[in-house]
Amino acid sequence: MKIKSGDFRVREGDKVRLKKWPTLVKPVYRSKEQYQKMLAEHIDELRKLQQLQYASDRYAFLLIFQAMDAAGKDGAIKHVMSGINPQGCQVFSFKHPSAQELDHDFLWRTTQALPERGRIGIFNRSYYEEVLIVRVHPEILQAQNIPDELLNKKTIWRERYRSIVDLEQHLHRNGTRIIKFFLHLSKEEQRKRFLARIDDPNKNWKFSPADIEERKYWDQYMLAYEACLSATSTKEAPWYVVPADDKENARLIISRIILDTFRMLKMAYPKSGEEHQRELDSIRRHLAKEGNAGK
């Protein structure tokens, strides 16, 4: 099976129903060895393209990962981005906002972490939490000290979607390419992974009673994700719904989507001007002379 990025992309204007999107598809690899070989090839190509991006200094990349607990966000970031030069990549995980962050608009704290041109920025959770967990738990909204007249339940989510889309279009117009991944995990697979974390002492640290508490809101989260994906997947900043029940397959799909997006930019290494080339020729002659003198 060949990976086609378009098979996982939410088209602008589509009404998303997650029950119609699979959490498991036929794997693109036939064995563990083939998976490792394919991922290594993807990582190597991504490393070369990221080096080119860093040198050309024209585009920034923002990769956003959203998912339910245990869907494999951390593992996908770790494995897919393992070959990237740390100087050209930065990862941010957004937890509960601080008091200072709550005193700003909901996009403020993530805006501080946006990648520069020439770099890849990775958001492990993001400003989308403000239309996901905050929608499922409206009491969080009350803690944000927003004026009462702006807390219209009929319009606030639509207004937040608009703020997000406007921000992403602004970033696109200024050279940031945004790819958004929703790792689509089944409730049954989450149950199995939670049990595995409990049964393995080395993974106990990954598990929290809060994870089980949030699992109770599964249906509400699915509705929030459906509304979010439908409202904010655009041509400039598309959402990709990645089947996440098979971690290895998900990583190959994610890496392929990133590579396809990189390739579309047709980047090139900066070319030296005539004056710079003359400087290089002069330095070369000087260094060659030094070498001859030392013999």
C-alpha cells in the first residue's frame, strides 16, 4: 500500500464525522524490518530537506499534534523527528496555562513559541486545546476572566475558530507552513494502552488517574474534535486525520505527509553573488599559499 497524503486530509468545508474515519488501516509495511527501513528512509530524507530549509531561511514549519491520551503523539514526534538537527527544530508541550497566560488572549502563549524562518516548530498540544478541553470543560473558560458579555455560548466557539483560522492564514502569508495532525485512536485501543502502562512498571509514570477521568468524556471530546476539524481545516493549514491504532503505521503516514509538504516548496540552497565568489576565491588562494608555505 502506498501512502497518499490526500487520503488523510480533511478538505476545507468538509463536515467531519469521526466514525467514518478509520482508526486502523491496512499497514504500509509487511514486517518490523520493513517498517524500520521505511522510517529510516523517511527520516534521512527529512533530515536533508530540513538542512535545506535551514540554509535557505525562507520558510518556517509548524507541526501541530492533537489527540486523546495514549494516542502516540510523543512517540510519533520522537521517532519521526529523530534525525533532525536540534539547531533547526524546537518542541513545545502546552499544559495548564499560568496565571500570566490566563491574563492574555487565548492565542498569546502559543504565539510566543512560533518557529522562526528556517526552523521547524512542533506543538505537542496547542492553541486548539482552547476549543477542545475548554469546550468539554466549560468551567475552565470561567477561570480565564473573560468579560461576561463575551461569553455567549452560541457564538464563542465560532469566534474562536475564526481567530484561529485568521492567525493561520496570517502565518501562511508570511512564510509559515502549518501541518496539523489529529491522531485518531479508538476507545478500545486506548483501554489496551492504559492497561499496558499500568502493567509495565517502566511506564507507570505515563499514567495518571486524570487520564481515566477524561476518558469518561470520550463522546464529548469526539464531538468537540468533529466541530474543530470541520471549522479549521483549510487549504493553507490542513488537518490530517491519522489512523493511530497502529503506532508504526501512523509514524510512516505522518512522516510521508511532512515530506510531501516539504517537497512542494521547491527550496534551493542560496547562491553566491559575484562579489562573494571573488571573496571566496581570494580566501582559497590565501589558504592554499599557507599550505604550500608549511611544506
